[in-house]
Amino acid sequence: STDYGKLYAKEGDLSSRAQETSSLSKRLSRYSRAFDARRTQKPEASPSKLKFKDVSNVGVSKRIKHIKSLIPRIQRKYGRYVQRYARQYGDRYGIDPARIEPLVYSMIAAESAGDPQAVSPVGAAGLMQLMPRTWKGAGVTDPHDPKQNVKAGTKIISEYLARYGNDPERALAAYNAGSGNLQSIEAGQMDTPE
């Protein structure tokens, strides 16, 4: 498997990729907090069912630092899936896979902390925290299988990147809130807490 760092070092672009990952991590953190607050359906979840470290009540800079610290481990563990599906869906939707990869790594770090068994209080599951209706619609049979989860999540975020003109901020917002909710927010029909 290709080492992610070496891949971009060949292009002489490692520092800009690190900055892009940092920027995307900040955006994802902001949208994740904002849209988690918008969810109305909050089933009871015992602490034993939560399989990831809850960092929602810490400061933004600590949360970003935590997310960034997870990315190298996620790259080593799941890089082969991320690279494969970033290329596959990048080609399909006309998006540079080098833009998709850092976004997916940041999403995995922020959504599940790299734990494929993670389950959120609202029922999102796996590395990329797919909601049950989403993963069933994507043909995923086991949301905790890293390969299936990364494939479905990468496809979804690639579709959103294509739909929203390669704008990662809007694509992340659509991923977290759903594209229908994003359209309502943008139309001023729904507030977004910031």
C-alpha cells in the first residue's frame, strides 16, 4: 500500500495537503457540532454503547488537535480503502482524488475517531457514521465493516462535492445535516446554530 505522506511528497505538496486537512478538520468540527445540535431524534444511549471518545464539550482547538492526532493512524489502518474509493469516485464525479482523500480522513477522525464499531446516540454507525437509512440505501450490509463503510461514505461525500461545485464546506454540511436540511438552511427556512 502507498504511504499517504510519500504520495504527496512526490508532488512536493505535503505541507499544503496538511494545511488543507487542518482546514477541513476545522470546518468538519464546526458543522458537526452545529448539526448534531439540530437533530431532534435523540434515542437513549448508554455510555457502554458509545464506542468513541466524546470530545463534544471541549474547546474547538482541543477538538481539532484531537482530530489531527488521529489521522496518521487512520491513514495506516484504512488508507488502502480511502485511496481506492477516492480514485474510483473522483473519476466518476470528475473530482481530483487528492481533494477527496484528506476530507475522508478528517471525516473518519471527527466522526468515529477511527473506530469501526462506533455508534452515535442518534444511530449513525461505523467509521464515517452512516445513518441506517443511508447505509441501507447504499447497499451496505454491515456498517461496521470498514471497507463497506468507507466505500459508501466516500461515494456520498464525492456526490456532494460534485453537487456543490467542489465546495468542501457545503459538502460537509450536506453530509452532516442531509442535503434537504442544507437547502432549507441556505433558503433561510431553518436556523443553524454556530
